[in-house]
Amino acid sequence: MSTLEEEIRDTLRSEAARLREVRPLQLPPAAAAHESRAVPRASWARWLRAWHGPAVAVAVVALVAGALVILKSLRNEPAAPMASTSTVESSASAAAAAAGGGVGVAVGAAPRYYVELGWAKNDKSWAIIVGDRQAGKTIATFPLAKGGTLFDAGVSGAADDRTFVVSTAPSSGVAGPPTWYRVRIFPDAADPVRITKLPIEFPANEGVREIALSGDGTELAVVSMTGNAAFKEGVPLTLRVYSVATGRLRHSWSAGLSATAGNPEPIADLSWVGDSTVGFAVTYSPEVRETVRTLDVSKTGTNLLADSRLVWSQYVPAAPHGTRNAPHACDTPFLTGDGQAVVCGNSTYSPGDKRLSAVWLAYPLATPTRPRVIGSIQQPKDVSGFNGKISVDWTNASGTEVIGSWNPSVQVVDHGGPATQVTNYTGVIGNGKVKKFPPVLGAKVAW
Amino acid sequence: MCLAERTKFPSAATFPVGLSLYYVDQMDTRAPDAAHAAVDRHVTALYQAHALSLARLALLMLGDRDAAQDVVQDAFLGLYRRWDKLASADAAPAYLRASVLNGCRTLLKRRPRTALPAAEECLESAEAAMMHTEEQRVMLAAIRRLPARQRETLVLRYYLDMSEDQAARAMGVSRGTVKSATSRAIAAIGRMLKEES
């Protein structure tokens, strides 16, 4: 092969590598599956789009012509008030739209379905709740057996937005391993949600701290610690990887780190890069140093920190407690599916107008000192802080779009005394904008 | 993936504990359209496995991310509709690749007077810009100026590493046509690079 041919090959491969993700597959509804006319082909949609521009241009010309005719017919009236009214209307629409949570955010790529572990609304038990973000409704609720708890529970979704794995703890005070379920969503089926138990071989004396299902739904990473449904200091954490199909343990690593009261989740925010690498965050001391590491789970090993590789680190100096503009550690730092960036939630403070903002950032691993703003939302002036984490609940593979949650708090006077009022928000964040949707308030949620 | 797993495990109804009986009954006694669900699963699994590589192939052919993804979606929808006519599931990847190449050709025929976007227009971020060296940007611009057939031969031969025979079969032309198109494409790129320097 000549040098020129090699350059052509390198160029083509480099160009192809720029495309790192594809939008989700949208299959037609069941009834229309074999009716070719039922679903417009994308090429047909392209044709429509191609005519969209000219059609809009024609409409604009017609509107302008109409406006000129009207102006001409109203010769004695000055044109300025009309222009002024128009401006006011535009501002009002923009304000209304902004109040609604942002304009023009493309939400197509963000997952539609979620599984929430929370309290059953019409029942007196904990439940696995399956919801549809787009429709804004719950699809199905599966109450746990009496006494089933979510204290040591986990939930995680695969990349297809249809497959989830859930772990629930046994009844309080009852020894035994957690129960594992696979939740699958079939939007067009008569029973759109089906749950089956999974035979995961999990130690009976351990509690689940966090789980992450691989993108293809075949492997499950689990962080656990000895002891069920109760927090214990000084107990080392373990990361295990299981085959979802067989439930068998593939590999296990001990972290050599244990939870403390001040740092209850030293290992958290699990994610998968491909099908053989797990990313996880290690926090050495809260608000001081956070790191993200990757572990090749196709290889054997025993020591989580020694066998993994540091890919991102952030040092946050300790700051006076309660200071609004104090440096803030990155909340829920997740390694993206392409393994190229760490995304997280954070807050910023603008001294000029004295307002806080929730902000979601992507730190490219190649240039970690230059984070990219995925989106931010400025808070009203009376917001004095955020209650809990500004979290990343889901991210796309390249870290350009996330689903995040934030809980601004306001100091109020209630029953004659000071109190804190917290509001919960969840939204799709991308292109610098935030589009809110009704918050999902379960103890644990996976998208 | 999913079908294989389902055959290995008992249904939820056979599990004695975990969920209340009411819900367990509700979950498994109402059977779905099994055949449809199976196709759904197959196509979704294929999409997870092949969509990105096919979209990359289409991107090289079309130079347009959105159009590339449209073509790939079309190909998978076509597969979904014609699943029962497929000889075997193993034939699906080849069917998809042929379908994507056909879709690209059709799209390129429909826009004969529109040049493919230059490399610079496609770069959407500083990070993306850093991925190409200056030489690669010039090379990419040259590849994009080639006639569609010549560009396709380069993509098949040098991106997919196809032999001349394989490329000929994929394009539905003779081996000689592939050989001459490749040779002309390389010569044209050489000329364009010289002019550029």
C-alpha cells in the first residue's frame, strides 16, 4: 500500500471515529410493523424537511405582505405602537417559555422510561415503579413483598431504554441476600412491563450500595459492603461483576476503602465504557478530593485501586461552612460511555447579581482543566443554597446531554420560626439549556 | 441476547416470593405478541451492535451526520419490516450494510448539484477539530470532492478493508470497475493535494 493510500485510510478512520453515538432506534408500533405506509421513512421525512425552509419563507413573505396591506389601510395610525406591542409580546412569550423550563432543548436522545424505587402511592409498601417521562405518567407499580425494603437497594438501566435491573433488600431484620429482578418494558404490548427474578449469586451477608448494568444489559457491576440494611463504619467495600444471563460471579475486587460517617459513599457513580471497562468515582474525603478510575473487568484481579487506572482527579479546598460562593466538589462524577469525559453537577455563584446557579459540566479527559458547560439554570435571588447533590442521573455516551436533579432551598418563616423550604427539580440538560419535567422522587431512580 | 436469556429462565410466575401474587399473575398471564416482541428484540440487539459502525460508514459516504443517521434508521426499519423474509438472522448484518450503501447512493443521486460539506463545516467543536491534523483536513476535503462512485470505492477498500472482489460485490459492479475507480480516485486526490500545496 502506498503512502497516499495509507493517508487515505488514516483520514477515513479518523473522520469515522468522530461519530461516537447514534440516536436511539425508533421502531414502529406493533400494529404498523408490517404496513410500510404506517411509518414515514426517514428519507420521506428528509423530503418534508427539505421543503420546510421554502414553505416557511413563503409563509413569511405572505405575512409581511399582509402586514404591509394592514399598515397601508391604517394610514393615520403610527406604526410604532404595533412594533412596540410586538416586542412586548415576544418578551412575554420568551419569559413564559423560560419559566416553563427552557426553550428548544432537543430531548429526543434522552431516555424516555425510568424505573424508580419508591413508595407505592395507593399501597402501604415500597414498590418498583416504572414510568414514562414523555407521557408524564406511571406505567406500572409492583409493590414489594411485605417488609421488603429499599435501604440497601439498587437500580440501573441498559442503553436500550427498555431493560433495567433492580435489587431490593430483604425485610428489615431478616438475614438473607437481596432479591434481584430484571424489569423489561414493551411499550406496545398488552402488558408493557414484565418483571422476572434474576439468580444473581450474591453473598447473603452483604448489602448493595450501588449497581450498574452494562450498555448491552449482559453484565452487572455491584458495589457492596458487609452488613444488611444498616450502615457500618470501617467495613471495606467490594466491587463484583456478574453475568446477568447466568447470575454467576465473574470477578471480584476488594476496595481497601471503607465508608465513614463523613464519607458514606467512598466508591460510587458506577458506569460502563463498552462491555469490559467499569468507571467509578473514589472520594477520599468529602469536599476535598474526588477521582474517577477505570477498571478492566475482563481481567482478573483482587485489589480495586491497584488494578484500576486513575483517569480524572479534582482537588477542592475546604471552605468556610455555609458560604454561598464556597468552592464546591463535583457531584456524582460519572465517566461517559465513550470513556472520554467525566460529567458532574456543580453550583456557581455570581457575585454581581448575588445569585446561585446549578450547572452541569463535562470534563474532557484530554483537557480536564477546561470543562465544557452542558447546561445551567440560574436560581431566584431568594435561593440560599442547594439541599443535597446537584446530580447527574443519566448521561449520553459523549456527555453532551444529561438528566439531572437539583433541589434549591429557600429560608422562610414558618409557624413563627425560621425554616428551609426545598423544591425538587429534574430536567434534561443539553446545549446550554435546561428543560424541566415533573421530578421523579423515588429513593433511587434509573433512566 | 434477550431471546437466549429468556429460554434459560423460568417465568416470573414460577417464583414464589418477592412480589405479591396479584402482580405476578398480572405480569405473566397476559401474553404479548411473542413473534413481534422477538423481532423487536432481534432488531434492537442488531442496532446496538451495528448502528454506530453503519452510521460511520454512511457519514463517510454522505459527509452529513443527520443524513447518515437517517439512512441507518431507514435500513433498520426496512429490516424490521422484512424480518420474516430474511433467510436467516446471520444474514442481517450484510443486509443492513447493503441497505445503508443503497440509501447513501439514493441520497447522493437526489442532490447531484449539492457538494458535500467541506471538512471545516462539519467540525462542530474544538475537540472535534483537534481530532484531525491539518493534512487530514485537506485529505478529507479532497475525498469529499470526488464523484460518489470513486468515494464509495475508497470507503469500501480503505475504511472497510474490502478486497476488490468484495467491493465489487457490494457495489454491484465488476472488479475492473472497482479497480479503475480506485485508481482514478487516488490519482485525483494526488492532484488535489498538489494543487493545495
